[in-house]
Amino acid sequence: MSTVQFISRPEGRIAYEIVGNADAPLVVLVPGMGDLRSTWRDVVGPLADAGYRVASMDLRGHGDSDTTFATHGDIVTGQDVLALVEHLGGPAVVGGNSMGAAAAAWAAAERPDLVAGLVLTGPLLRDAPASAAVTATMHGALRFALARPWGAALWARLYRTYFSRGAQGARLDEHVADIRASLKRPGHLRSFRDLALQLTHAPVEVRLPEITAPVVAFVGELDPDFKDPAAEALWLRSAVDAEVTLIPGVGHYPQHQAPQVVIDDTLAFLASLPRLSNAFVTDAVA
């Protein structure tokens, strides 16, 4: 049973949990916007049992992280990821879901020495095309939707709709209840709203060509965040040279909806990364 720990950042603390042996290769897992580190719960145990040290973190203003942050988004989340990897002793394979995947990709471009590989689920690595008018309308809707007193309940309901088609996952009810309870805590809904209003993946997309780490990605065939999930999978293959698994009957959360697929392919991917294992063998010999 792991306990919550914290790493200090300039504007507050980031919460994380870690399981596995202290000298094992490191995997860091990042949730998406409006989600919790427990989104990776089905994946953490099997990776740790297979001999990896697995840290799952909360985003700024989410879960057990502080709500004192003024800046949010892919870049600062990527900076938090790199700080955690350095704190725990890298390099690491970084996994991310949704915007967490974008933060992981940015971290890989920024510090290739610290990121040995990427595991991306439902990855949002670029903004969907939208006019200025559409963007302004969306921001107005977000301000209203994520306001008190209805914001927590509304997001919990919306989150559940991502599972309305295809597989739901064994922990959906529990996880949605945890998200709703977290957003009711002081400052959390405001932090979520600030992130939603500040978020853009444009700074990540321009840095994708800089990524040299191997990438494995999982895209659900029913993912509503992609106009054409199959086309997005093809784009990922070319944009970051990813090995992409397109999963039938799955939406935006493969780690919930098809955890065994994610676990099996991730373990095979981790085993193929000599730089990760060699780094820890070198450290142990030294």
C-alpha cells in the first residue's frame, strides 16, 4: 500500500504515489485534465509486479496536489514531470493520458536524457482546428460549466459519457465518485477551470519532431475527442514514430477500458528499452 508524497514546485506541491523497489527502473504516469492519478490504478500494480518502480502523479490543482498554482497546462505539467523524474532518479519512461500525454511528449523533447520512452493513451498532442469565434464560445461555456455549485456534478456526468459507448471498465463508478468528491474540495474546481481555459497543445505540437525516445500509443476506436480515431493513429505514427494500437470498443481512456491491452503492450515495450535497464545496471555497478 503506497502513501501520498509531495514534491515542491515554485507555486505549490505536486502529489504522487510510488510503488516498487527503490532500485528498479522508473515509470512515471500522468493523468489528463479533470482526472486523478488513480486513473492508472489498473496499470500500476502489474507494472510494479513485473519489476518496475511506478510513480503516479496528480496534476496541479487536482487530487492531492496544491491548488495554489496560477499557471497550468502542458508545459508546466511537463516541467513537473521532469522535476519528479529528477527527484526520484531517472531516466524514466513517462506515460500520459489525454493532456498528460502532451505533457509527457513535451518533457521528452525538452530533456531526452531523462525520458527513455513514452507510453501514451488517448493522446492529445495537437489542438483541433477551431476559429477564434468558436474558441471564445467554448471558453464562455467552460466558465459556466465549471462554476459552483454544479461544476463538480456536471464534470462527473460528462466524464461518464466518455464511457457511454464500448467498454466501461471495472472501476468506473468508484472513479467517477472520486473525481466528483475531489472537485468539491476547496480550490479544486477553480484550478480545473483555470487549466481548461489556459490549455493549448500548440507548444507541444511544434516540438514533436524533437522527440527521440521510442513511443508506444493506444487509441480507442470510439474516442470522441478525435474526429477520426483511425486517422489520428496514422498521424501519431508519422508525427512521433509511434507504435500505435487502435483498440476496438474503447474510447478516450484505454487504461480504464482495456487495461490488459495497455499492460501487456507496455510491458513488452519496457522490455525493449535497453537505455532504461542499462542506466540502472550502470548505477548499481557504480
